[in-house]
Amino acid sequence: MLLTPLSAAASQLPAAASGTSSTLCSGYAACSLGTFTTHGYESHSGSSYWTMYPGNNCTNYVAYVESTVYGVSTPTFNLGDGGLWAAAAAQNGVLVNHTPSVGAVAVWSGASSGIPSEGHVAVVEDVGPDNSYIVISQQHMLAEPDGYDWTMINANPTLNQWEQWPDSFVHFSTAPVAGPAAGTTAGPTALANVALPSANVIVRVEPLAFAIDNFVFTSRLDRVVTPGVLINLTAGGAAGTYQIGFQRNSLNTRYVMHVSVNGSNVRLVHQGGPYTNDAPTIRIANPGNLQVPSVITVSIRRGTTAPTTSTTTTTLAGTTTTTTLSNASGTLAPSSEHQPVHTVNANLAVRLNN
């Protein structure tokens, strides 16, 4: 089934649609008129798509449209509730970013205003100039007939009635993430025209339960990074290094991160662990292929604080002083049996103790 661009139907839209968010049509009957479409979901809502619950369900509707309209195969991984789709998709090589496109899946987390705790997904039907607005079709709108509508959402939040801009967009129609074919320059437009040297990066998290927690990438300044969302990291100076930590400090004291990198322009400089105060570090090594994001996989493991070591010094006067050294670097200090032995001048020691 082919979509008709919404711009061709501008004369049929309510006047409010040009300036504020607006419900453009409500219910299967109204949304089957003119250039709107239900994509035939009302005749197929009793079936499950991508293992989603059938019926008045946002995830089943989106899975239906993605598979029947855009030809996306059933994912081999579990997507879960709507709010988890972005993280789950990115974990499995699907492009996720903040740039809307027709056919992409709009994702709201459970923390979004007016959105249930399970999150929400919808289909992007149209995108305004310079991404100034999007038009979505969505299921499970409890206030609407049949739970179905088309809605316009502005990038400017002050123009919206209640439903705000999505947290991210999943581009199943361009998945899995892959480089352009030989001799072509094809690639997502969202990844083009990026200043060099820099790196487009997607962070995956294991186990998936930690995908709801943001990370902080520090290179002189902190960058908050959401798992599964495409970001661009600049070299940040000659070194171009970023240290990775949890945004929530309480997690930094309980877990360690083991990092692996798959990409042409990002390198692992220092592996995290074995203790909680030893954070991993990555470096932007070269311009790389900006059409293909580098994937940073962060494996979260429960950790322990670094142990301490003690040294004992006995003076000629017979007193013993014990000093406890905290291991700030997260690596074990050499054992005392491998430490070099220093000889103290006896006369100097006597004068100091008289």
C-alpha cells in the first residue's frame, strides 16, 4: 500500500493544523476519507503482528503498518512495550535517532508527559519543512473513536495541545545498520554533513534492564547519552578521549562497565574494572565512515570497591608506623615482596629520633 503525502491534502486539514498540534481525523471511518488512511488495520486488528497483543494496541498497529506497508520483516528480537522499542532496536543494529522520516516509528518513553508508563509508539506519516512538525497515525488513543487518530505534533512544544515530540525515532526500513554499497553514497541523511573529526555512535547495553539509565561521556565537558539513540561525538581536542560513567552516581559505586567497540573511528583506550572506581575510556581515532555509526556495547556487571594495601615501617627507635594507601586507580598495587628495598643511613636515623 502506498502513502499519499499529507501536503497534497493540506486543503482538507483543519485551520488549526497549520499553527498548533491538532487531531486531524478520529476513528476508522473518518480516517478512511480523503487522503487519510487506516492502512486497513480495522480489518486486521484481530491478528497479532511481531508477537504483539492484537486489537486496540499501539504496538500491534505499528507492527502491522511497518510489515504490510513498508515491508519490514518480523524482528528476530523482542521489542517489548512501546517505551522499550528504541533501546531494543538499537541493541540489534536498527538505526535509532532524533530525526523523523516518513515510515519511521515514533517512540515515547514512559516518562513522557501524558504517556502511560509502558510508553507509546506511532507511525510517522509526514514530516514538515526543517522537521518543524510531524504527522503521526496511532492506535490506543482512549478518547478517540476506535482508539485511532492522525495527529500533528510541532517541534515547538508551546504549540502542542498535549502530545509532545517523540523521544526518538526507529528506522526499521533502513535496518540493519550497514555501509553503502560499493560505488554509492547512499546512507541516512541524518548522518550526513557532520563536522570532522567526529564519530556517530550508538550505545547498546547488556543486560537490557540498564537501557533505561543514561550515561555520561566526559571529555572536558559532560555529554549525557541515552542508550539506543544516535549521538555525535567530536574529538574534543587533540586527545579526543571520553570517559564513560553512569549519569546516576549511585550506580557508579555499585557496578563496573566492560566496553567493546565496533566501528572504524572509535577505539577502546582503557577497559573498565575490575573495580567500581575504574571507568572505561574510548578515543575518536580518525574521521572514519560517518555513514555508519560506531556501536559501543556496554556490559554492566556488579562490582566491588578497590582494596587497600598497607606498608609497615620500623624505625631504629623501635616504633612502628602503618600507612594505609587507598587504591584510587582501581588496579592492584604491586605486592610488597616485589617492592625495591631502600637502605636508610643509620646515623641520620639516630639523629632524627634523639
